[in-house]
Amino acid sequence: MIKFNVNDNVRVKLTDVGKEVLNKHWGYMPNWYNDRIDEKGYMSFQLHELMNIFGESVYNGCEIPFETTILIKEYEEVKRK
């Protein structure tokens, strides 16, 4: 079992719909937008931030705001003796 905190980061590739949702959420495209995109096109969000911004946009039959595969950093659990 992997423990994951809602404050941990996930990485997603926004679609054009996602970019519109983000722009609408902030009322403008934030200056930091391009700084949070890596060389493969993934953008980093804390999980709770991703849910807050895109939650209402994700439902059965929606135009998805980000690709369905997200990246989650793997952590090794510390085993204590």
C-alpha cells in the first residue's frame, strides 16, 4: 500500500479545455503557468489544488481538462524494526 497525502504533488497534461478551466478559475492565465510545465508538457499541482480547480469539470461524458494518465511520485515506505 502506498500512502499519498492530498498535499503531495501530481503532474497532469492539460488539454485545451483544461487551460480554459484554469484561466476561468484564476480569471486570467497566471504568470507562473509556463514555469510549472516540464519539458514533457506536464504541469504540477498539489492534489487538493487539482481537485479544487478541475473537480466540477470532471464527470461522465465531459470534455476532459487533462489527460487521464497522471504522474504520482513513488515514495518508499520506511520500514522500522
